[in-house]
Amino acid sequence: MRKKSYSHFGVPSKYLKHSWSGTEAYDKFQEKSFFLKDHPEVRHLWQDWRRERIALFKTGYDFGQVLNRKTKEQYTFNTSTAHLPWQEHKYYPEVENLDVTDCLIASAERLASKGRTIDFFWSGGIDSTAALIALNEVCPKQLHVIIGHSTEYPEYYDKVVKHLDHTINEDSHVFREASPDKHVYSACGEADIIFGAIGFGKSRFYYQQFNKELSTEEKVWLIWERIREYRWAALSFRFLLEWEGDKMDMDNYMPMYCQPTIEKWVVNEHLKGPGEGLIWPYIPDNIDPPDEIYLKCKMPLRDHIYKFTKDKEFAYKKGKQNGLIRGQILSNRIKGKNFSREGEHIENYQYRVWGILDDGTILTKDNIHKYNWRDFFHHYKEEWY
């Protein structure tokens, strides 16, 4: 979209090299020249971008999409959150007596009710193992488990997963293995933020500048709800970034940790106040946090895993790892590099999927030219410029 708009208004292509996201994005927003004062037509065209990025920074993230589930507020682009309806931030008495096992079982039952194969991404970490246990209890015959070249929990693979329908992707392209056109697909990318993590970029340090009158603990509590409002609706789409299909069924988008019962449960826990409830403690950095922090986190999930596996070593001593790097070449904007599973730098790696329309149509470099780029912008009017 930037390339099309810059070309349309005759803005030199050298400006395309300016980063509008990433680890330095917050600092760049403080620069008066950021919006190209020599080219006011582009500055106005992207007038909503600043508002969107600031909303993002307030959640502690440097990059990614902002999809407002609560108010449906639009920013730079026309967006939809119909695939993940909003749950109000209020007390839900119907889940008061549930524990996380009840919630995950309810999520599994909801996925199973579609009557379709369930493509489930499993790394072997705490989050995906807790979810897989529930799915295996409810609908083992519907499961298709997708794994990278190795797993963090080989014992559970030998005992359970190898007896289920599963695919092991050996070539670092796990993002292409789901079939969202015909199967339910589910991932667990939201679990970290549900249990207290915020973004892992530099912006996690800048949240201190917002609501300065609040304590750090109160700010973290506030950020949790902002993330639920702005970020939940987009996170699990990354598991489709290399899918080779042309159109998905949006009803098949069903992340295990974003189903209504568990969302109501974590809202109740959040309402108990800063630092209280079962979704804390807060993780200050969710990229490989040290064990002394992480082993105190996600205790409901750890208890759930122990309940079913009786594996105390895994349930209570499993640390945090980046599971994706074992299954997918990652375009790593945090470090400005792309990495394979061996950690080697891969030049100019790009994912196939550029975007998804609200009807499930997949946008790629091969079909984006078929669309009028102006239609993607929320506030675009030719006569403004």
C-alpha cells in the first residue's frame, strides 16, 4: 500500500526504506520529519497511521496489526473483527466455579462441534500441550496435529501424539501445513498474553509514559485489557502466512485460548485487580524469560497438565522456549533478520500471504494488483489531495 500510494503521488522511492514499524518505531514517531513534511499528500493519506501506532505502543508492541474488537474503530485500513466477537469486560457468574481445565474442555468441545478435522499446531510447550490434552480428551479422531522438526515434549509425543493423525514438517515451513479452507485450524499464540505478558519490543518500556499517575503494577493490569481489545483478533493468523490456498473459511478460525468460556474466565480473573487472580504474575519479557520468572507463571495450565499426565517434571519445571523457530523460517523484525531453525540468516525472506479479506480471500504478491489500492484505506478520498 505504501508503494502504491507513494508512486501515485510522486514521492521518491527512497522513502520506502524508512521503517514505519519495528524496534525503532516509537522513537521515529517522536521525529517531526517522520510524516515527510515535503510531501503533505502522503502525510495526510497516512493520517490514521500515527493514531494506530500509538494505540499499538500502549499495548507494549512495536509492530503488528491493531484490530479493535470492542469499538470496531478503524485506523489506516478497513478492518473486520467478525471472526472473533467481543466479550465485555464484566463479571461472568456462569464461569465463576470453573477452572482452566473446564475452560479448555469447553473450547475443545466448541471446535469439535464443527464436525471437521482440527488442524492443531503443537510445539510441546506449556500452552499447546495444555490445549492438546483437552482436545485429545474430547475429539482425538478429529485431530490433525502439526509439529515442527522437533518438539519440546518428546515423552508426550511418544505416549500420545504419535498415535494421532499428525504431520511433522522437516523443512521449516510449518505455516503452510494447515488447510483452513476445509478444516478448523487452531493455535495457541494468545496464551502468553492471557497470562500476563505484554509485547516484547522496545515499546514495552514506553508504556511507563502512559497514565503516569499509576503504579507499574496498575499499568500492566491496564495493558492486559488493551491487548485483549486490540491484539487478540489478529495473532493466530500468522500460522497461515505460508498457506498455499486462495480462500479460507473464516468460520474455521478458532484459537483454543480465545473461545468464549475461557475468555470470560480470564476476564473474571483480571477483574480481581492488579497482581491478583490466576492470570498473573506478569512476564516482563516473553522471549525466553528466565526460569525464576516463568516457572511461577501459568500455574493453572501447569496444574491442568499434571492432572492428566502426572508428569511433575514437565508440568512444573518446563521453561520458556520459542517453539516456532523449530518449525518455521521466521521473518524476525525484532532483530531485523530472518532465521531458519539452525539460526542462519536468510536474505529477503518473504511470506506468501500478505493479507486476508473478510470473506477469507488470501492476498498475495500475485493477486494484489487485481485490487484498487485506494479501497483498502479507511479514509481515502482522491479530492483530499
